[in-house]
Amino acid sequence: MLTKFARIVATGLLATLAVVAQPKPDDVWARAKSTLEWSFAVDLLPCNTSPAAAVCRLDVAPASEAAWGSALTNPSPVVVVPATGTDLALAARIAEARKIIIAIDASTGPLAAPEAALKAVQPHGVRIKVWANPAAWERSGVKTLAAIYMLRANLAGAFLEPGMISDEFLKEAYRLEMKPLAWALPARDLQRTVATVDALVAYHQAYASRTQGVRRLGGITPEERTQLESVIPATAPAKPKKARKLLVFDLNVGRFGHPSIPYANLAMQLIGARTGAWEATVSSDPAILHPASLRQYDAVYLNNTIGDIFSNAEVRDAFASYMANGGGLIGNHATTVTATDWKEFGNILGARGASHRMTDERVTVNVEDPAHPVTKAFGAGPFEYADEYFRFQAPWSRDKVRVLLSIDSRKTDMNQGRCYGQCYRDDNDYAVAWIQQYGKGRVFYTTLGHNPHVFQNKQMLEFFTAGIQYALGDLEADATPKPLPRAAAHDAILRDLAAWDRGRDQGPVRRLERALDMPEAKLVAFLRQSGVSVAAKEIVCRQLAEIGTAAAVPALAELLNKAETADMARYALERISAPSAAEALREALSTAPNVKVQTGIIHSLARRHDARLVGALSNLLDTSDPRAALAARNGLGMIATPQAERALNTVRLTPETADALLTLAEQAPADRAVPIYRKLLASTGASDVRVAALHGLARRAASADATPALVSALADPSFDIQAAAIAELARVAPAALVAQYPKLTSSAARVEGLHQLAAIPESTARPLVLEGAGSTDQKVRVAALTCLADLGTAADVPLLLEAAIRPEPDASAARFALTRLRGSAVDDAIVRALPSSAAAAKLELIRVAGERGLTSAAPALLTEASSADARVRRQSIRALREVGAPEHAAALVALLPKVADDDRTDLEAAVAASVRRSATPSVQPLLAAWNSATDDDYRQSLINALAGVGHADGLPVLRANLSSANADLRRAAVKGLAEWPSPDPIDDLLRVAQSAPGGSPIQVLALRGYVRQVQVPSGRTPENSAKLLAIAMKASHRADEKKVVLAALQRTPAAESLEIAKAAESDPEIASEARVAVAALQRALAARRN
Amino acid sequence: MIVPGSALGLNGAVPPSDRITIGHIGVGGMGTGHVRAFVQNADVQTVAICDVRREHREAAKSIVDTAYGNKDCALYNDFRELLARPDIDAMVMACPDYWHALIGLEAARNRKDMYYEKPMSMSIAENQAMRDAVNRYGVVFQFGTQQRSDAGYRFACELVRNGRLGKMRDIMIGTATAPFSPDLPEEPIPAGFDYEMWLGPSPWAPFNTRRCTRDWTHIHDYSLGCLSGAWGIHDVDIAQWALDADHSGPVEVEATGVFPGKGLFDTAKEFDAVLTYANGVKLSIMDMPTAVKKRPQFRLQWMCMVFEGSDGWVLVGRNGLQAEPKSLLREVIGPNEVRLPRSANHRRNFLDAVKTRTRPISHIDAAVRSDAVCHLSDISMRLGRKLRWSPEKEQFVSDEAANRQLSRTLRSPWRI
């Protein structure tokens, strides 16, 4: 047995290795190498293998020159050696002589800390470097991106474990232009890494042009430098209290950085030098933010920084206390998205968020306080300026920071171009620059500075100079927040709303709705203001509907007199509880401009149950306009006073009047409602009204009072009335229904009666139902059998069994009842009756046992599964699929070698279901059987059953059979793996899909299974899934499979999916599916961008 | 009681006198689907179509005419004329949300049974008026929440009802997400489209094709958006079913929402409404992106709901179930446990109820209570605060401003 398992495991391993060799990533490597100057190796293999990999390892460092020589007969360009026991001086000589890189493995041991590794290699020249393992760093809490930054010049490469930090790590290495580097990638997850590298190459190709700005760091052209020097301020606004040191820091973690960064760096250095206001140090080394070094700077300018620039929590805390204790911070533009998972940094800076529109959004900027020293360069303003403006989120608030510059949203088109993120604030307040105090520290921030031109502009540089001098502590400036006066804010909201119209931006409306402290008086005044759009008035009326009081009534009443504005006034007046609101509506009734408005007013008053309206409505009952007459009837019904009732009783009983009376009765107390129902029931009107009256009577009258009327309604000539009476009797007087049932004459009424009797709990109706079950009237009989589902007991099992073997429709009704009967006694009766029943009845019992999920029937069913009667065998096996428990698995497996071919599939499913029914499924019975099975049909069944269970323990058997000599077993294995519930066999399937003859049934099965498993939810990104589907597309030989791949791509929103789908459009066989996929993907990708 | 159609002799040929005569009101995308489906039933005779768009009603008529091989199906622009026909037994209504209650009330007054598309209406007062009218006239009412006729959702509810998840804690819903809010300029009204009738009880607004086709469902004059009519009500209704709350509801609601600042839409784009039931269970209704942030399970299926109890969770959506522990999915609910009514087809369930005068699976009480959950969420979101609700009185507890939101005033001359 052990040998056998060893064989299976070994085969599985070989299969895995074969698969990783399959998706030749050569083209990806080639592209990556030419673009990024990196080399790649699959796994970190021992040196001296042939051919030499890009990087290899030595498990023990050679101790002498000779030992090095024999260890490196076929050396790779990069050789990784252990951190302990390596003589680095010797290694450096070897490396120099052979022109190779020797890298010390810093993934474990004493050099696991990047600082220690750096210290160790630095003295030994450029050929001794560090070999990194980012996953190990992450596990031990080292911040990988900070580490790569520290090591960048001394890094030879890294072992990348996909799924950890590798994507970011690769990107950062790329951003830092680190080359040459060698990467080793684990074979077991090669596809993922190939995908990452490929994405990076694509990234490079797409962004190469954009990165030039940053990459020209220090490479600003001479012309630009001359221009910049010409706009540098000659003097600073304040005289420095002492020599100031300014740290200008521009690290972008995982990003390319804004194009303006080098210009700002240079400008700050030049300003400091020319004005003597500070001495600037430019850096992007995160170590400089460590407390010991930070301390020497009077202020830090985070120049468009992005990402987590602080190496760890201590550095963060130290920065916060540096600020609280009097440090200075200057930020511009992207600084708001620095260290985004550190909440306090948002508080230090005063804002978060980077939602924006175009990079050249043209904006009118208000200078909030012309006398403020920081904005002196702009005079009194306002001024127009184009740049990329951020819309800030919490914690930003005008109440917390001193706003210096802001967007004038009335003079600015706030909808220019596309919005990236949330471009609207409820308060319509968009700051451009501010200062604030953080403890004893000072902060200056502006959203400006996306574009280089900001730092080529004299006014802007003067502004920055003043802001920096404030942060340094040299320029005295008032940082007290200036909240907008609420009155002014309210006026601004209403001013924006006045011109609003339907179909326009909802912004002004939202702002009014959000202004919870808007005084009612302002809204009332707004209604009377001239130059206000009708739509705006309607919005204000809706607000008054929420908060309005008697104070709003006169202004609202004025609106009632015009058809155009009458409805909006009703919104509010209908809901203002003050009597004056009702009065205003009543008065307007006679002066309403038309009948439409008049009926609207009636509805509003009716909703208020306004009793004082009855007189006016009574006068309208016989008015010539049918709309007003109907409204009057309905209104009287809603008001429901005795006076209203009297008025309605004076008019002819039309269906409309009857409806009003029914409404009235529902509102009125029972002693008034019941006579109304009686009157309507006795009327000669339409049966609709009488049915409604009957329901009302049954609901509102005391049971004893309603029952005689309901009983006499059973004899009504209208079946509608009979049916309603039966239903109501069942509810209010079930005993009466039981007593009256024998008197029902028509078949329809009896059927109706049986359906209602079934709903009576603890029913005395059982004898009636049993009698019905023997009726010669088919409809009655079927209804009665159906009712036994609810009323039947274990005693009725024989009766139902007998009916179940009769022809339809009896059979269906009886089966329905047998399946639904409640009680464990029923279960027992079924199990007991099973062995001794005749074949037809036995078949029914077996079916019912299955449908009821009777595990207690399993032993009997196992016996019947070997019955001589083929139908009984089959039905039993099917039922066992529903009831088989884990303890029956072995017995079911034992049936497999004997089963008839027709029943084989069902039995395999029964085996699988019984195993799966455990909370901790075990496939041991199946594996045990496998080891002794010799018959190929039996083995095929076992494979199918293992596949049906889908437990990992069964996987080796299926994998081993991929190479079985028997084609049926091979096929069963592929089929099982294709349907496997987890994506574990995805690589096996791909191998088959790529190696089996194209279009053969096995290849098609494998390919479809592979595509399905790619789509099983996992942590994989859509981009990476698209890569896997690209492989599937290449392996598809027939249009059918290509369509399956297209369908999968359609659900995988990635740029590559779109590319593949677009390419498929040129294949006429699949063009229409491809077009559908292209359209869907474009939609999905656009939605994702939004 | 739910009776199988076959037991009623509903298979096979049905004499014309025994057929249910049906009129369809609203035959856009969804309504046309209903026309196609109902006309297939041997015991149905489709006799009338109503829509305010000529091309829609004519297209629907051609489906009916083709099925019957005649030209008998009548066309209407005004639903009141269709409902006044005494020879029509039932209506199938699939209009924009703000029309639902008005048409439903008119149908009840004319004693029509109704297959009534979700949601219920634009306010709790309208819901109550509908419930009164359905009870008053004893008409059969089926709400268009067809997930109750889906075995997967029913199974999830039965797991909850029978305590298979242990003590229930949270029910979370990830519903649809509104698209980008567009700017829509006024356009000329196309010929054959009765725009005044389309607007009906809602405030006047300039015509635009998208306002009247795909986009009305994100405009608060016409709908509560993704929270309710544009999907949410489906899952809310299942949550109510699982909680056995067809005659009650939550006691507290706290909802937050982010509304588009510009463009035509004014229903929340992102939202998280948390409703607490008297037994402590919390129901959260969220748009999908918000849901994904709240629970990782939402990555498993786009638009779905998750039931979470002390002993496990089960996720259910239109694409099936998932659970932890996985063995939950193999649980068998026996005949001696709480078993919910079985319905395999929502329309068939309605037709069977019409014939037996019984309550369909999505009956009026369930509909009103489920719909109320969406309204409570919308009101809390718009008022921006937590509200207490009395399911018995169907009112907010001592909160006048909130109670003023329980009804909407309709444009004259429309009324509820």
C-alpha cells in the first residue's frame, strides 16, 4: 500500500513539475530583460547545474580560493551565499576576478535586518551585495519598501514569493531604476509571477513618457534653470530668527511622482540660498525622517510625497511629537495621500483626499483675507489659475484650519472635464491653501503644485516662501480658524438654489437638504422672493414639509392660488399640524384656479381627516364635474365622521360611493362600521362591493354576530360571495364551517371548503376530508388528498399510498401529501411499511423516504438496492442519494462492483452524497476500495465517486489516473478534476489541455475545467485571471471552447481580457460572442474607473 | 396552503371558460417578460395590454397575437380603462415604482387579482392604503419578489428558521450599485409617448429619454433606487422571511448614504442602512462596494446576501449558495421542522392562488412589511440620524419630523 501511495505522490509531483515547464515564459522574460534589464531564474537552484541560471546558490560558502573554484565551475552571474560562515573579503576577490556578483542571503540569520545587511556588505565594494527575501522581511515586520530604498545600491536581487509584497517590490525596484538585478521566482506559482512581470513591462511601456519628469531629477534643462532663477524672490518676508534648516523630502512609495517635484526641489534650494531664509537639504531617503536626524531640521517640506514614507510606528510617533513640540510642516498637493493608513497624519496636515478633475482645471481663487501675511503675493485677489485642484475630505473643515485661499464656486465652472473620485462637497466649500497650529507646531499646505509651472511662477514662489517662513516660525501669521458665519452660509445655499431648475445638477438641492440648521424664516422669505425658479420653490416647499410650522402657512397659502404652484404648497400644508394650515387649504377650496387643484386640496384635507370640510364636500357631491364629485366622496370616506357618513348616505349607491363607504367603515369604530357592511352586503350592487362588505363584516363584527350572516352567504347565488364566506368562516368560526360543509352542494364550493379546512389548526375537519378523499367527484377527491398534507396522520399513510398508485391527478395529490405529512410517527410508518409492500406501493414508499430525507430508512433501502426488481433497485439507489449517511458509505461502495450499468451513475452519486453529509468528510472507504480494486469499471466508479466528494485526499488518485493506460480511467480522472470544487487541480488540467490532442474529448474536458477553475473566487486579481485565460484561449482548438473562454473573459474585467476579446472579433466563428464580450468589458472597465 | 398545480388539474388543455383573463399594465423590459411568460400558461388568456408608449404596447400585443393566432388582444394608453373591463380577472403590473400603488388601488377597487411588481410604493402611507384595499376587496395579491419562489433562498431561510446557524446575529445585503449620474438636457417628446401620463403623480420635469427609460430608478421622485426598487427589496424581503417578520419589522434604523452631488440622480450611490430587530438581529442593506468592505464573503458573488449566526454563515444569491461550515449546505430540513411554503415558479404560484382563492407566497402583509424596511432606511438616510420605529403602530416613536416622511403628496388630481 505504501508503495502505491508513493507512486501516486511521485506521479503528482512530476505532473506539477511538468506543468510549470509548460507555460514557457520565455517571451515574458525576454521582454522584461530588454525593457527593465533584469534577469530571472525559476527557483534558486544549486550552482554548477547546467545550463547556468541567472542566479544560483551555494549552501556552504567555500573557505578557500580553490574551494571557490570547484564550487563555481559553471557559475551564474549572481551567486547567493549564506550570511554566516562566508569570508566576505575572500568572496570580494573571487567576485572581482570572475566578474560576478556574490550576494549574501539576508533572508534569515544575523543580517535579516536591512540595516545590518547594509553595514556588512558596504565595506566590500560593488561586487558584494545583499540577496533579499521580501516575504521573510514582511513576516518579521520589516517594512519592505523602506528596506529596498535603503539597500538600493547594494541589492543583488531577491527571491519573490508571489502574493506577499512582490508586486509592489518589483514596481519599486523599477521606479528606482535598479539594474541589473536578478530575481528568483518559485516554480510552484510561476504563472502568477509571470503575470506580475508582464504587467510591469506593460506598465513601463505605458508610463515611460510620463516618468520623464521625475527621472530628470537634477536634470532640469539649463533653459529651465535660467528661467527658474529669474523668478526666485530676492527677499523673504521675514527676517530669520536664526539660521534655519529646511528638509525637502520627495519620496513617492510605489508611485512615479508628480512632474513638478524636481522643480520644487530646485526652487526651494535657490530661494533659501538667495534670501538667506533657510538652508535646504533635498532627500528621498526615509532614514532621514528618523528622530535623530529629523531633530536637526526646523521644518520639513513633504514635496508631493505619496505613500508610506515613515519606516515604522516609532518614526511616525516621533514625527507627531516633533510637530507637537514646535516643528514645522509644509505640504503641497499629494501630501494629503501620504501615509494614508496613519490617521493622525491627516490631523497634522488638516486634510485627506485627492479627488480631482483635469490637471489644468481653470479656477477662480479667492484670497480670503487680503491682509494675511502668507498670501500677500496675491494682493486682494481674486485671481484665476489653472492646476489640478484636490477636493478634500475629513478631517478637513473650515472650522479647524485657517483657510487662506479657496475656490470661488460661483465664478468657477465646477464641472470641467471628468471627475476622479468625489468632486463635490455638501458644503460647497473648496479650500486651496491653509495654515494651522498642531500643538506648538505650524503647518502650511496648499493643493497647488501638480504641474511644474507652479514653481516657475514668481507670485507662487513668493507665496511658498511666506508659507515656509510661517512653518519655520519666522513669519508671524494668524492661524485661528474662521468658520463661515452660518447666516452667510445659508444665504449662499439659497442663492445657488434660486436659479436651479429640474434636470440640472442636484448639488444646490443636496446642499439645502444637508443644511439642517436652515431657519424656517429664510425658507419662507425665499418663497416670496422674486427671481426664484418654480423648481427651487418646490424644493423649499419639500423642506417646509419636513420642518414647517404655522409661521410658514401664509406664504404657502399664497402659492395655492396659482395652478403652477398649488401642488407644492400642499406638500407642506398637508403636513403642518397647525390648524391654520387646514384653514388655509379650506379657504383655497373656493378660490382654486381649476378643478384639478381643487381635487388636490380635497385630498390633502382628507388626509388630515379635517372634520370641518364635511359641509363643503357635501355641497360637491352632486356637482357636475365628475372629478370633483369623486374627490368629495373619497374625502368624506377618509374623514369618516358621522356627519360624513350621513352625507354619503344621501346619494345613490354607485361603486364609487360604495368604495367611499367602505373606506369610511374602516376608519369608523365597529359599532358604526358593522351596520354599513350589513347594508352593503344586502344591497343589490355589484358582487365586488358585497364581497368587500362580507370581508369587512367578518373582520369587524364579533364572531357570534358575523357567523349567521356568513352562513347565510354560503347559499348566495354568487360563487364569489360563497367563496368569500367560506374563507372568512374558516378564519372567524371554523366550527361553523365544519358544520356547514356537508350542506355545500356545488363541487367548486366543496373544493374551496376543503382548501380552507386544511388551514384550520387541530382540525375537526379530518372526517370531512377523509370522506372527500373517497368522493367520486375528481376535483373534490384531489382537493381532499391534497389537504391531507396538513390534516393527515400516520394512520392515513395506507390510504395515501393506495391513491399514489392510482392514475393522475390522484397520484400527484397523494404524493404531495405523503411528502408533506408531519410527525415522526409518519416516518416510522413509512419505514415499517417498506419491506413488506407490493412492488408499486414499495416504489412510492422508497421515493417518499428519499424526499423526506429519512435516514432511518437507509438500512431498508440498502436491502432494496439489491432487489431483483430493477425499478425497485433504481428507486432505492436514488433515494439513498438523499438519505445515505457517512456510516452507509462503506455499504454503498460495496454495491458498486455489482451495480447495473444503468444505475451506476446514481450509485456513484449516492456514495459521494453519503460521504459529503459529514461535517468532516472522509474518503477512506473509497481509498481502501481503490487499493483492492482490479476491475476497471469499478475503479472508474471509484474515481467518479471521489470526484463527487471533492475531498483533497482523493486528489492523488485522480492525478495518478491522468496517465493511466486505460482511456476510460484517464477520461474519468480528467472529468473529475475538471469538476473539482476547488481550483487545486488547475495546473493538472492545463497540462492535459495543452498536451492532449487538440479538440479531443479529453482535451476539451480539461480545458473547460481549467477555465471554470480560473473563475472560482480567489484572491487573484482580474488582471492575473486574464493571463490564465489567455493561456486557455491559446489552447482552444474549436470555436465552442473559444466561446467558453470568451464568456469567462467577459466576467474578468482586465485590460488584457479586452485585448483578447478584441482580437477574437476577427475570427468569424466567434465574432458575435467576441463583440458581446468586448462591449461588456468596456462597460465594466469604465465602471471601475468611475 | 400552497397547492401543486398538477393537483388542481392545471396541466393540459383548459376550456376558455376556466381560463384566467389577464391584462398587462406597463410593458417595458420587465413587463414584456411577463407577457411572454404568462401567455405560455394554458389556463391564462391574455386579453389586454396597456402602456403609455405606443411602440411598447404594440410590440407586446404582437407577442400575444402570435401566441394565440388572432388579433383579439386590446390596447390601452390609460390603465383605468383596462381595469374598468369587467371581463378581466387579473392584472400584471410592471410600471415605474411611483405608479405602483395608484394602479394597484384602482385594480383592487375593480376587484382585479394582481401580480404586482416590486417595490410596493413611494411611501408607507401608500403601502397601508394598498393593504387596506387588498383586504377590503379580498383580491389575490402577489408581490414581484420572486426570490421566495427560488429553492436556494428558501433553503437559506429554512436554515435560519431552524436554528442551523445558531443564534442569528447579522443579515447583510449587498445590492446593486448606481451608475454614474448623468447630465440630461431637455429633449423633444417622441411621437406616440404620453409623457404627461408617464409623469402622472410625480412633479413636472423636462423630458429626456433616459429619465423615462433606464434612469428613472435612480431618481427619488420615481424610486428609492438601488436600496429598494432597483434590487434591494428582493433581498430585504428574503431577510424578513428568514426572520419570520412578515407581520412585524425592525425597531430601530440608522442609515448613512452618499448622494451624487451632481447630475440627474438623487438616490444614494453608496449606502449602509442598519436595522435592528427586537431580537437583536441586525440587518444591513448596502451597495456592493460598501458590502465588500464590510465582509469578505461579498467577494464570492456579485449582489448577494449573507446570514451570519453564532454557528456559521450562509451566503445566497441568484448564482447559488455558499456557507461556512460547508456542511450547512447539505443539511436536510425534515417534514417535522419549520418548512416554508414551496413555490417553484412565482407566476404559477400566483395563478394557482387565483384559482384556489388562497394567499400567494409573496402576500400583501409580507410585501408591506418588507417595503417598509426600505422606506425606513431611506428616511433615516435623508434625515441623517438614528430613528426608532414601532412595528405595531407603523410609526416612528415620538419623532414628528420623521413621521411627516411617511407619506408623499401627489400631483393633482392623483390621489391614494
